[in-house]
Amino acid sequence: MSANPLTIAEASRLIRDKKLSPVELTQDCLSRIAALDGQLNSIILLLADEALAQAKQAEAEIAKGRWRGPLHGIPLGLKDIIAYKGHPTTAHSAVLKDSVSAEDAFVTARLRDAGAVILGKLATWEFAIGGPSHDLPWLPAKNPWNTAHDPAGSSSGSAAAVAAGLALGALGSDTGGSIRSPASLCGIAGHKPTYGLVSRSGVVPLSFSLDHIGPMCWTAEDCALVLQAIAGYDPRDPASAQTAIKDPVAGLGGNLKGVRVGLIRNFYEKDFPATAEVIAALDASVAVLKDLGAEVRDVKLATLQAFQNAGLLISRSDAFAIHAKAMRENPLRYGAIGRRRILAGAFTNASDYVNAQRQRRRLVAEVAHTMRDVDILICPTSREAAPKLGDYAHHVGGNTHYCRPYNLTGQPALSVCNGFGASGLPLSLQIAGRHFEDDLVLRVGDAYEKATAFRNRRPALTEDWQNARRAAAE
């Protein structure tokens, strides 16, 4: 068993060179799950036997020279709103507790085609909106850096599992920050791709025009490897883009000479002030980017509240449109937080919705205008380190992070760890780019991570377990 979890990139090279067995790697993940997930609640459905069978198949194929690519034999998890044929897709809700998916989601099929090993289904907020609830069939996930703290949502299980090394990567969804916010609080990399780059077919929807599916991994490089596998046109998703896809992996490495970076100060200094340690970490990140060759300048966008107001009204309205029938027929099958948040959309009138969409168009145009002069936008991902578990239940769309603007605009955005606060909890940097320039966003994140030492630090939960195993072995 490895002393520290491998990244996807590290494991992939070893597997390709036949120096690491996919079976041993999968068994290592299963051992970590058995030892740690009782404290984390990150996994709703563990498919150990099936995962081992897939690992054995991968090992046999590779032994015969049929290596499929970087994800072949790599253990990954699926947020439990993503369909996996023959298995439940519950969305962490009693409403769908007994459902079984008849087909794979597009992204699940892509991962399986790439030879990935699917470990199981991961915890979320109910229907990707409900918050860390205790009135659902499964307990909420916890933050592996400190289990008294929140991993954020809604891709909470995905972030917790990756941070603790239970899976080398996972898929999450992001409607208003639900990949990037958990990535931020759990100290991993989380990438929301350009809207339309990754199909959402086979994924339980929350908002038709704001939902995104993307990778959550220990590093930006790993996110690029997963994105390479799951991106592509799918006619079953009406938002899927028929466009040439830039290889997100090919541009990784090297410096950032000539990359123009815009720092959005008004978000975190004025609109919704970040804590002092978040601002200090951001200032240090700016210095690193400059050292890597980037040109950093201040830019100003519309207030964060303008993005929040439009985004929340659209997402809540869409959510109620999706759930209206089930909510009317049996509202008590929903958890209290999910029910309250979804029902908020019942009180939106048509003129409000239309005006929110008009506001959205104005904001999209403003950001596009700003990005004529810069290639990348940065700010913190979250305004503070992880709060205590349960605090988010009172933030009905509250300003806990700076993610929602890029759901409205559909631009690619990445969260990476950029330090640790006084409590030992992770802090984060958000990197956004122009539409379909995911490769540049990931290149910046990768360069930043490789220029800093933050990827060398793992949660204390994992370290304590490793020390206990070493002591037992001695």
C-alpha cells in the first residue's frame, strides 16, 4: 500500500510502463475507503467487486499491449447524479432512492471507454441543491482536513474522496460553484469546463442553462487528463457544442510568459470581503504568477451581487420547473433544505425570469469586453476557509464563494489550492478564461501548482491513518 496517494498522472505513467498494477492500485483505494470513509461519508454506493473486475480487465489488456490511454486502470468516482448503467442514481434523495439507471451517462461511457475503474457513487447535496442535510437516507460528507468542518457542496463527496485519496479523481457538477467550492474547501483542483464542452446527458438536471459537468482531482494536470477523456459533442445534450476541442494536456508545462492576467479586486475587497488570510494567499499567488512570466493587472467587473441575483433566480426557477410535479405530489420525501430551496422557484414570475436572463446577457457582454485585454481572470474561489459543518444550511444562495459569475457566462473556471489558513484548512485560487480556452486555464493552474509546494501536503486524517499503519507494521 502506498504511503501517499498517487496522482492520476503519476499512476498512469507507472501503469503504462507496467510498473504498477491497476489491481493493486484499486485495492489500495478500497483499503483507504475501508479505513477512512466511515469518518467522511463520501461514498453512497461502493462497487468493490465490480471495480476489481474492471481493474483486472485493464491489467490484462495492458499486459497484451492494449493500453487505452492515461485513464486506463485509474480508480475514479461519480457524483451520484451521474448515471451508471445497472446501478442507482439517487441524487442523495429519498425521491430517487430506488431508481436504477438503464444507461450510462455520456461522461460515464467516456470514462469506461478510456478504461477507467469506477469505484462507486459519491455523496452530494440532495439534487445538487439541498445543503448538508441530516434528514436524508445518507449522512452528509465531511471535510477530510477536519471532519468537524464542511466540504461544501454540492459535489461534497467527490471533493472529500479525492482529498483523502479514496479515489484518484472524480466527476462533479457545477451550477453555481458546485465543483469549485468543494474543491476549494477540500484543497483539491476542480475544473468547470466551458458550457457545452462536456455533455450532461444522463445527469440529473438542476438548471438547464447553468449546469456543467467536470473533473475533480488532486492536481490541475489530472483534471486535464480527465477532461481529455470526457469532452466531446453529444447530440443528446441540446447545449453540446460542435466545435474543435483544444487538447487540454498538450499545453501543460513551462512558464506563463506573455499570459495577461486580470485580478478582480472588487469581488473580494468590496462586494463580499474575503478574510485576511484568503487575501494574503491571493497576494502571494499573484507574485508566483508574475515570477512565472504572467502580466497581472487589476480589472473591475459588475458587482458580485449582480451575478448572484441573476444566477440564483434562474437556477431556482429551473429547479422548480424540474421538480414541480414531484414536489406537489409528495413534498415530504424531500429533505427540508432541498425542499425550501427548490420551492423558492415557485414564487418567481415570468417577468422576473425574463429580466434575469436579460441581466445575464449584459453581464456576459461586460465580461467578454473585459477579456479583450486579458487572457485570464483570477480571484479567490471562496471568501474563507471551510466553516463548521452545517453552517451552509443557512446560506440559501448566500455569498460564500466567488464562483457563480462563470456559470452565468459559461466560461471555463478552475479552483486550485493556494495555501492553508491558521486552522490548517485549505485556501484557494480561482482561474477563469475565455470560452473553449480550457487548455489555457488548466495550463495556468498546472504551472502555479508546480511552482508551489501545496500539492505535497495531504489531510491530517490521511496522515494519521498512514502513521498508525506504519506503527502497526513495526
